Amino acid sequence: MLVIAVANGALRQLSFAKVMSELRAHQLSTLIGSMFMGLFIWLIVHIWPPSSGHQALLIGLIWLGLTVAFEFFMGLVLQHRPLVQVLDQYNLFAGRVWILLLLWITLAPWLFFRLQNAG
């Protein structure tokens, strides 16, 4: 997932971020990232299916924790951004849709597990 995230960020910076506002580029990048993350998660659940819905949800929660930890590490430690600026990425009311991607990677393993085992 890290490779997908980095490639998505590079795509954003090298292409559409040059022709639209930062907020719109962030939103489009989040949509593109969600699609590729969903495809990756579907593949993982298909190849290595969780043993239960509970385990699928636990996998999503672990991915959520790792993703948030990585984002905070990148923002606070590597980019030396203040906490307020890092937290601003989670403000849905300001149009920052990053939290929707986090919700997606948390619930997608469970959703794909349920779809795979429905019937």
C-alpha cells in the first residue's frame, strides 16, 4: 500500500497538481488512491482470505493504525510540520477528504470478505 500511496502522490505532483488548486488536487488524488487501494485490498483478500469477518475488520484496523502513524511520522518528523497543520489534513469540513480514504482502507477488507463469502 505504501508503494501505491507514493506513486499516487507522485502522479498528483507531476500532473494534475500543476493545473488545479491544491485542495482539488488533494481530492482527486484521494479518489484515485482509494480506487487503487481498493483494488489492492480486494486482491489481498482474494489471495489470502481472512478466516472471519472479525479478522478482516482487525486487518483494516491495523492498516488504519499503520497509515495514520506513517502520516504523522512523515508530517511531524520528516517534514517538520506543526501538529495543527498535520491535523488539518483530517478536516472533512474544509474539504479535506483524506479521512474517507482512511475509512475505506479500514472497512474494505471486511466488505470484500463479506462479498466473497456471500452465497
